[in-house]
Amino acid sequence: MSRSMRIKGPARVEGSLSVPGDKSISHRIAMLASIASGTSRVTGLASSADCKATLDCIRKLGVAVEDNGAELVIHGQGLFGYRPAASLVDLNAGNSGSTIRMLSGLLAAQRFTSRIDGDASLRRRPMGRIVEPLSLMGAQIEATHGKLDGDFPPLTIHGQKLKAIDYASRVASAQVKTCVLLAGLLAEGRTSFSEPALSRNHTELMLKELGASIDIQSSGSVFIEGRHELNPIDYRVPGDISSAAFFIAAATILPGSTLLLNDVNLNPTRTGFLDVLAELGARIERRNVREQHGELVGDLVVSSHQLTTELTTEEGGLILSGAIIPNIIDEIPMLAVVATQVEGRVEVRDAKELRVKESDRIRTVAQGIRALGGEIEEKEDGFSISGPQRLIGGRVNSAGDHRIAMAFSIAGLIADGMTEIEGADCASVSFPEFYKSLAMLTSPDGAVQTLGNR
Ligand code: S3P
């Protein structure tokens, strides 16, 4: 049974909001604090289902984690200090690709065997990209070969002594990078990692904050010295720009809107969505920008404005491809909805990775746009959308994908009519308060309604 939401457009948003703690940073600080030598205190950690999965795994590995209301206290056990209750530990990553891929880097070097699994969506997500580098380091991992071609969860990881490698990843993925760097931290020797385009760099910045011996080169390549203990830390998690993106989009495309978003992470490897909107003429002001644990954090003031590709230098509209794709990867469903309201054509290329996210996001985005009466040309590695289009509302199935549920809720607010989001609950994977926040900021009252269980 799952809850549906009914969204009645047209509407606008107004007010201020603090979005939940950054999901990527939350996973990382929980994992790194769990292997630091001492007690860390973390405020603002995301309470989402994905981050809960990581905390549950860490607890099962024998690490004490206390939530005293104001902060999370994580009693780090050192690099090799995990002590699960049994010699074979069963871990559940739920829907979270970050949990399974990043934690595997730590599990590969332990003295016990772990079996890590997840939900039906996670079982369809490729793990060969971590099995390959970890195996080169000497790890023993058994993946599952299902109907699909390749390695999938559950993974059985027999902990081994690891050796350092120099690894050039074929995919620009921060989850793969994190997995290799965490394994490298526990391996003997110096590990290096490079990737075809720079993915989010939170792991590198955080390892540096915790005192690891790490060299981050301007090319994006990273070197890490193994067996170097980490210091505990008092860490404050900034707001998640990928969650803020839904509200930034809403305030931009819904006429008459103004929003203030507080304490948002503005790490340049995450702000591609803001850059793309700015290129289309959006009114987004950054205020009070400061550095926090090596990350940039600031407030955003967003007000509505008609977007157009006329300001872009390319002919035939705005083409997003190559190095920017990893930087906007989680925001592409929202960007597709925004594109329906842009004067001109927006095309996304080189984004085949979207097909192996929580859903096949090229397909689910196309289905959603068509369900609301819009038009989109679907391609193998992206899509093309010409606007502005009039959306008339309709029924969208989230396909269990949190970002699809949230992006199409915003689409519902721009549509001239009623939109129903089926399977809306999955928003809690990254943003449990999403509908509450949306209802609070939207007028007229009643534009965002819960339909109850189906
Ligand atoms: C993430 C990296 C990205 C992103 C995911 C979170 C991370 O995945 O899509 O939501 O925190 O490292 P990939 O590494 O598969 O690109």
C-alpha cells in the first residue's frame, strides 16, 4: 500500500525553508566517523530512509551510534575496529546505492564476511563497477548474476588484506570513487583514483578534514596513503542542494514565486543545476556564502522568471553533455520538467547513467511528461524537450523513485489541472518532509493534498 498525492495547479510558492541535511555528505560522515579513532558529533545528518540504512549497517557492524536529539554521537572504532555480533553479518542497504557501493570499500578489508543486500530497485543496480577495482585490490566478492547481464546485489564480501592500486574508472561516479578511496585507506600502500569527468568530491574533502594523508590534484585525480588513522570530528551537515533543487525549480517556473533557502551546500561539484538555470536566465541569488569543513555553504534567494535558451551561445537551444552531466545527474528529472517551461529547446546527452538509477530515469521522466500532456523526445543517453509547453495534469507513477515523485509534484503545480502522484511515499528516501514543506509554501491553500492509501 502506498500513498498518493493530489496536486492542483496552477499555484505558486513563497516563504523560506531549510532543506534536510545533504544525503551524500551524511552517508560519508557516518561511515568515516565509524572508522575514526574516537567519538564524533554530527549535527544536521539527514533523517532520510537512505541515511538510516547506512546508520543501521554501521550499528550492525558493532559501532555505537547515539541520537541525543540535538546531535548524533558516533563512537568510532578505528580503521579495523568493526566487531559484528557474528562472523557473517547480514546488512541491508534498502534503496541506497551509496550505502552498498561505498560501504563495500570498508567491508572488503575487514576480518569477517558480510552479505549486503537491498530492495528490488537496488537489486537491479550494477555493482561490477565496484567489484572490479576491489578485486584488483585483492578483495573476495561474490555478486549475484541475475537475468540482467553483470554483477548485482546481494554481495557477499569475504574480508581480506588489501593492496593499493592505481585505478582509472571508466565511469564518472562518486560512489565508485568513494568505494576505492575507502578501500585504499585500509590497504597497504598508496592508492590512486582518476575518472573521465569530476564527480562530487565530498569524500576527498572530508578525508582531508579528518586528517587522512590525501593528495587531491587539480585534474581531479586523488592519491591516498593507506593505514593512516582518522581523527574524530564535530561536523555540521549542510542542506542538500539536490533536495533544494525541487524548490528552486518551483520558485523559478511558478509565476509570482519567491523563496529563501537556508544553509544549502554549494560545493561546485554539485551546483551544475544552478549554473544551468542561470544560463537560462533564472533569478537565483547566493547570499552569505561561507566555508564549512572544506565545503561551501550559503543561502539562496530564488524568484520566478521566464526562462529562455536565447541567452545561450549554442545554436538550436541548450545542449547539456560531457563533464557537466555528473554534476547535474540527480537534478536531471527536475531539469526535464523545468525544460517544458523554457522558451527554446533543451537537450541532455551523455547521460546513460540515468538508466541505472533508482529507476530508468530517461524512461520514467518521459512517461511522466507525457502523462501530464507534454512532449519529449527520448534518446538512448538522454532526451530533448522544446518549450514552452502547456501541461494539463494527469496521473504519474513514481516507479518507486523519490526524485521522480518530487519532480512531478512540482510539474503538477505548473499544470493547468489536477495531477496525481502514485507511490508518492518514496520521497522519504531522501526528503521525508517534502510534501509537508511543499504544502506549507504553496498557495492557494489546498494545492497539495494527501489522497490516502491505495
Ligand atoms: C552519489 C553519487 C551519484 C548520485 C547519488 C549519490 C554519492 O551516484 O547519483 O545520488 O553520494 O556519491 P553515482 O556515483 O552512481 O554517479
